[in-house]
Amino acid sequence: MTKLTRRQALTTAAAAPLAAAMPGMTMAANEMKGASMPPKFFRFKLGEYEVTTLLGGTTTRDNAQAIFGTNVSEAEFAEVSRANFIPADKAQFFFTPMLVDTGSELVLFDTGLSPEPLTAALAAAGYSPEMVGKVVITHMHGDHIGGLMTGDGATFGNAEHVSGARENNYWAGAGNEGYDSKVRPLAERFKFIDEGGSVASGITSVAAYGHTPGHMGYMIESAGEQMMLFADTANHYVWSLGYPDWEVRFDMDKAQAAASRKRVMDMLATDRIPAIGYHMPFPALGNVAPRGEGGYAWVPTSYQTYLD
């Protein structure tokens, strides 16, 4: 893996002081515009691939326990929140599509709530929608398919679109407005795959059903290095990833979603595989560590790249 020289590290740190990367990964981010504004993108190397996370938006929601931990007491939810230094009454959501440059094509995973924030983040990272060769949809909730269409046309007009067959089969018969307006008009562009299906060389789907009927993550491997996009398998770093048995309002099959969370997080923790979660705090890259009592801890990327 490529390491930054001391001069490069200092230059990059000056441009984006709050961004860093995993061991041996190089990083780039746009300049912060203010203390409250996260960068629009975060770039690092994975083997011979280049991976960029793109901030497609962030929003605050009140009444956090109406979304997370709906099967635990208010007192337990408040105590866990307090122990993790976060407010119990508000949830902060991040929406983070991911772009993988394989050297031969650009593969985009998920499209956010709408096309404008995503294409702005792409532009900040030096890309245009026309450059994207594949668009992969992990599942068909509105905050993942919202950027597929611009007006009456495809936002990514040169791209093949890929999603899970099981996922598509469910939504095609669900009478869902988001699917009918964003996915159905692009049906001829879509290729549908099953668990273990290949998107591109080194990019393989991983079943993580429960959040939606066909929700899938993706394992990315290049030159002996590996990471996983777990999408919405866990959609909060404490109230979901940390406590996998806590129910989440948006999980369609709550028992299956919990089982998928535990299976995927246990694999990531045991094998020490870096991961990206669509709703993890931006830049959405980190590791999963065992916490005990059947739970896990999210360990966000920090300063490792700057070590000589």
C-alpha cells in the first residue's frame, strides 16, 4: 500500500485537518469551508483500486428512539447514549455513496436522496456523472435510489445499473412510488445479480437481508487487500452497530436484520476487515471491534496514514 511522505502528509493535513485514513491508505479531501461543514469527499487506496466516499447529505432527526432501539426501555436507551456522549433525543444521519476506481472503470454504489448533492460531491472529487461506468444499488430505499434520475433521464447516462434480483423482485410488486419513479423507468439499464454475484473484478455481493428483503453489501478486494461496504446492515454506529439486537424502525424484517448485523459485524471484527457503512459518521470508513455482551464498537479511521 502507498504511504504518504512527511511532506505530502503535512500538505494534505493542512488542506483537510480533520480527515485521515486507514493504515497504508492514501487520502484526499476538499478543503473545509467551516467548522460545521464536513468535506464532500474522502479518497484512499485499496490495493490497486482507489476508493472515494461521497457525502450526499446529512440531516438531524428528533426523537431518536422512535427510530433506533424501539424494543428497549427509555432508561436503557438514555444510559447507552450518555455512555457514548451522544444526545438521546436526536439522531444525525449521514448519506454516503461510494465510488470505486478499478483502473478500468468507475463503479458507484448508491445515489443518495437526490442527484444534486451527489453530483456536487462527485464534481468536488474530480468526476462527472458521464464518467461512471456502473451504478450499484445496495437496496431500494429512497435515500439510496433518489439520485438515479435527473428530470426524465438517467443521471448516469453511460452506466450499466446493477442491483439484487431478490430486492428488485420485491419492490417491483410493492406499488412503491420511489421504485416506480426512479428504478422502473431505467429497467432496460439494470442487470440483476444474486448473493455472491460479481459486479466487477474483485467486487462481490454479500447477502445481508432484513433491512429490506434483498439488501446486500459488497466485498471489495484488490492486490491482496480487502474491505467491505455494509450499506445499511447497521445504520447507526452506536444504536445499531453497537447493539445489534436493538430494533430499527426502517428494518423491514427486524429479526432477520439483527441476525445479518451480528453475522456481518462478527466477520468484520474477527477478520479485522476495514468497512464503509452508508450511515456511519462521514467519511464512513472504519473498523468493527468486539465490545462484549454480544455487541460491537465502531472504530473510525484516524491518523494512521501519517506515521512514517
